[in-house]
Amino acid sequence: MTLLDENGNPSLNTLVNNVLIDQMGKYYIRINKDGKYKLNVIPKTNHLFTASMPDAKYKDLYDFIYKLGDPAFVEKAQSPKRVDVALKPVGTPYSRSPDYISREYLDVWYEGDSYTKIALRTVHPKTIVKVMVDGVELTEDGAGRPLPKTSDKEGYWLALIKKEVLAQEGFNIELIKNPQYYPFAKNNSYFSQLINKIFSLFIKRVSAQQSIKIDDPVSNTKIIKFEPILDYIEGFAYDSENRKMPKAKIDVRLQMNKQIYFSTVADDTGFFTIYPRNLPPYEFYLEFTDPETQKTVIQKTSEFVKQNKEHIKSENLNLIQAAKNSQPIIDPATDLFNEKSSIKNPASNKTVSSPAKTATSLFNPALMIILVIIFLLSGITIGLVLYIRSRNSS
């Protein structure tokens, strides 16, 4: 992407020019002087910079679009606007699976109650987002407010959800390509799943952007697992052989930077408790250290809940709400109900970016095998239809 002046020459009113589009399909050129500007776009070989107007179904995805041959547009240094460009695919349009670039996940205090904040930046604008708790879609935040159904045209999605409606075993978020804008997105029919499995055996798909690997094959749905942010911990420390660990050292480590947030020691039976004031509002995991062998066991919060399922059930505990028998647990050190720890932003960045992925070749000799398989499946389907019709007519 090259910023030009109104006469079509490379602009001198910017510190950085000739920039690459990133993995979100975004570019950023900052100007230091108001004026009229044009853009020169040199796309990858599978796209063309075009004068054609995009399909009307994409109108909700942009505010202003610059096309080949358009006149100069006005840009102000102090209030830059989003300028999209029109690219026409050459051959098969570029496609990739739904995914996210960044996520934020933490507990917050809102309207006098404990909420979980979830913020995502999806790869595709207007991605359908479903929060799944125990296999059921959560459509409200627990206070009667509906959850946003899609990310916005920039890919941002944000929700505050009451902790009481989340499960202490964790939950999932499904990202689904929006068929309104991606009509060729695969459905989840049995036949589609069968074809996907066949494709996954033979071929790998490639993104048009370097260093980003596309799932094999391009999928319509991505499932993101969220570990529960527990407000209270009670149970036993187990080793890798599922044996209790007496006197084990218990470390609560932040997921974002692996640093120890709190430590304690289990009793002679391996039992321990950690109250809300000693637990962070961010994602964390547990690390158990055997005092004799010094061997460590790493355990996710959902794994702790699963391994202590019988104890949690017998004591009627809800670790995500710090409750026992549906009543708040009192911290013996403070005589207070559920006084959750509050920490400022740690030094480490709490936003986790998706790792860069390596591209692989699209040209695979096995493609011919796949085409033959698809042809045979189509022939069998047509044959069955003709056979059924002939029987009905006879």
C-alpha cells in the first residue's frame, strides 16, 4: 500500500509509506499534514486492484472504499478515517477458517456484582459468536441483557457475563463464518463433514498471506476453550498417577506470564483451600510440587474441578462463585464474604495474540485423488436417486 499525493506521486507527508497489509487485512499509514491523497495498491498474485464496486452484500462492512481510478480523497492528520480498497480475486477466492487475533478474559466488578469480561478480535468482520455453557448457547448476560450475536465490522466482540451463569468446569466460544457475507461457508451436514475428513487426509490449504497457516481444510467453525476463573479453591492435590500429594507445595500461576501469584501448602492428606482474596481475576493455573521428589504437576483449573468432582459434589461447592450449599463462603481471615482479589495490570501484556503459522503448498498431487473420490460419490448419489425414482414409477 503506497500513499500518493493528488498528482499521483508518492506522498512526502508520512514517515512510513509502502506498507504491507497485516494478517487482519489491515494497513496503517499515518500522515502529518492535511491534504488530498490517492492510494496505489499492489496485491498478491491472486488478487487485482479493481475499479469495480464490491457486491452490495458487503456494504455493512465498510464506510468508505477507494477503487482503482478514483479521485483523490481528503484526509486530516488529527482525525484519520478508515479507507478500504477494492480487491478482486483471481480464480478461487482466498478463504480461511474463522479465528481470533486477540482475546481478553478476566473477572470485573460491575453494577455491584461479579462479572466475567470477554473481549475478542475476530479475523472476519461480523463473525457469529456463540457462548456455549454445558453444551447450551448462552444468549443473555445473566442480568437480562442480550449478548452480541456477532463481532462488529472491525472484528471486535465484547461481553460482560455474570459469573453465576457460567460453569465451574469452563465454557466454550464458537466462532462461525457469517453466511450473509460468506455464502460459500461450509455447513455442518453429515455429507459436508465426510468430505472435510476426506480432504483432511490429502490436501492442505494455503492463505494468501505469508506465515499464516490455514486449517486443513478451511472450516466454518472454530471452538475456543475458556478455563474457569475460580473464585475459591478447595480440594486435593493429585500427582500424575492420580495419587494424593501430602504436604505438596501449591502455586497459583498467572497464565499470561507464568509468574507465581500465591503459594500455600497442602495438609497431610493433600487437602488445601485458597480463598478469593488470594486468587487473581485473570486466567491462572495450578502447579503442585512433591516435597520429597520435587516433581511438579501442572493442572488447569478445569482439570482441578474434574479431578475433585466427588469432593465438590459431596460438599455442594461452586468454586466459580465461592459458594457452599448456595451460600457465600466466609474467609476465616477476614470474616468477609467472597472478597475477591483486585490487581492492577501486570507488567506482562494480558492480551494473547494468536501465534504466526507457517504456510504450506496448495499444489498437491493428491488433488486428483480427491476429485476422483468426489466424482464417485456424486455418481453413487445420482444412481441412488434414479433407482428410487424407477422403483416409485414401477
